[in-house]
Amino acid sequence: MNNNPLIFTTILLLTLLNSCFKEDITIAKHLPENVQTKTVEMGQYYMTQSYFDLKTNQIISSYNKDIWDLEFSCRDSSLLIKLNSAKFMRASATNDTSFFSVKDTLNVNWTFDVASGNTDSIALANWYNLSANDTTFTDFTFVIDRGVNYLGVAQGIRKIKILSFSKGVYRIQYSHLDNSDFNIVEVQKNNLYNFTQLTLDKNQKSTQLEPEKENWDLNFTQFTDLLYTSQGDAYPYLVTGVLINPNRVEVALNTTINFDKISLEDVKAMNFRKNLNAIGYDWKSYDFNNGIYTVLTKNTYVIKDTEGFYYKLRFIGFYNNQGEKGFPQFEFQKL
């Protein structure tokens, strides 16, 4: 038996280091599958949010985009709270810690969540402060513009305060600006999901609308994005497109190789992105003179799904057989 302390220490360190790294997902060798097609029925008013799984070619869940306002991160290390950008929502910190004294929206600085999912650029980012030693809460009161429903009707203003976060539970209070319909609600994290949703109507409880994070890849929805004028000025705009699952899904755009020719070998040279709007809305263009959308079939998106498999996908339509917009059609193939 070798009792050399140096050898024993080296073996111990290597064991500890190896245990710190997450194992890569091993993908078994496989042949490309047949090309499949799918149409997602968002409707001409884009009223639904639909979650699609590439592996099964199925919509996992679909619901009216109007039925929630805020979503709370379920990740262990995250305190992210996001707005429902499909409703064109916005928010502002008031710098006032007295919840009941906030009664108007004068002089507020409205901000939107960015479509990329960048956690440094969301409207409710500053409800807490991170430091090297501790996490503290700012105790600010926020005003929330709940945006519009699918018919464009304004949903009103609320104010909220995040009271605490402890043992996986967010605790918040909210009401109208005149302090009516005052509520206190708790939102429990569930690590099977990316987010848990909440609507700011009277006496509501949190709800699990989004499917489990391992079961979907693409979210067909409206969302708020920043567009730019010819002078380079940014302005928020409600667009219709696709957001990706933040749980391991990645996307690369290719416009130089025909869809039919792209193979698994081509993936090695592609630049994959993890931002939520990596597919986004600009796989189509709008003709303002004729009032119609044209799908850009030269855009092929190579998608790494939640299981680590690669698919190529391109959009081939946006209208149904009756000529109604809001019915994105695409074809895809597992590489």
C-alpha cells in the first residue's frame, strides 16, 4: 500500500475537482429524421402563447396571453421577476418605500423588459441588491402598467412591493393606486419550471402556466422589443415571433446555405446564441404599401434543443387558408 501523502492529496484534489463540473450531455449517434411541418394557431389578434417541443412535434401548452402579469424565476440562484411583455407592460421604481403613499404615476421613469432576457435590463431589476456578503432588499414601491389585452384595451395601473424572499418563497403586496383591492400573496419556487406566473387582479394566487422546463423548446408569442427609427432612436414596439427556452436551448442563424443542404457537419462552424429572441420576429417582413407579410425562407435557424440534439428550421408561411395572419407555418428536421 502506498502511503505517500503527496499522492493521496493529489488524488483527493482531482476527485473533488471532477465532482464540481457538470457532465456534458452525451448524444448517441443517429441518422437525420424526415422533414416535418407544423402550423401554430396564434390567431389574427395574436392572442395565444404556445409552447412547442421539437422532439414530439407538439404544442405542449397554449393559453391566452392576457391571463398573467408577472413571472417569478424558479432557478435556485435567481431572484428575477419579469413583466408579461406580450401585453406591452412596463414598470417603474418610485424610490418611495411607503407603499400606501404612492398614489399617482407623475414623474416616473417607465421601462420595459428587454426581449433578449438580459437580467441587467429588466424593469424590476432593482428590487434587490447583491453584494459579496449578502443580498438586501431595496423596499421600493413599484408602479406597474399592465399594458393592453389582445384587442388593445388598456389593463390599468397597479403598484407593488416585494416584501421578502425566504426559503424559495417570494412575498409581495399589490393594489390599485388608491389602495383599493389590497392583496398580499406568496409565490413558491418550483425547480421543475423556469418561471411561475401571477396576475395582479383581486385575490389571485400564483399559477403554473408555462410547461415544465425540460418539455419545450420554442414559445410562439407576442413580445415587446426595441426597434429603431431612421435616426437611430430606440422605441419599444409589440412584435410577433418566437422566444426560446432559457433552459439549455441555443440558436444559430444561417442565410447562406439552402435549408435542404444544411447538415450536422455544418453546425461546427455556426455561432450559437442563448438570448431569448435569438429567433425573434424578423423571419418575416411587412410590406406597408400592400399590408401583407412575406416570410423570409432563406433564413434557416439551427436549434440545439433541451436534450442537446440539433434541428434545422425555417418558416414557410404566416397565413391560414382563409388569408388570416397569425398562423406561422414552418418546416424542421432533426440533424
